[in-house]
Amino acid sequence: MVEKKVDDVPAAEMVVRRALETRYGDKLKNITFRKCWYSASGEQEYWDVEGTLRRKKGILSKEIRNFRYQVDPEKGSIIGYEENIPK
């Protein structure tokens, strides 16, 4: 049996939080996680993490984005992600 680096919801959320902080830096203002669940697609298993982030876009404006990240439970790395701006 392979030991998993990411074995629960808080660990998966922490991997995503670090990825978002690395991507947006100090422009990132708030992260809210909505859902997190363990999924499998064929042979690949992963954590699916969904939520919303708020980031500073300019001097006075902010942008809200929805995100969905897939985290590899064995390596603790990001497999895929999707971000979109709600209308």
C-alpha cells in the first residue's frame, strides 16, 4: 500500500491555498472553500477542491473568481485546475 501525502480534507485545502498564494501573492485577499471530496477517474485518484477567491485587481477594484483544483493524494501536487469569473 502506498502512503499518501494528502490523506484528508484540511491537507488538500492547504495544498490549494499554497498554490493560490504562490500564484497571486499579496494581491490575494480572501479564500473560501465550498466543497472538497475524494474522486477517481479510471486509474487516477485525486482530491477535488472547490471554492471562491477574492483578489485585488487595481487600486480600488477587487475581482471574485471561482476555482476548482485537483490534487494528487500520493505526491501532494496539483494535477489540474480551473478558474472562472462569475457573471
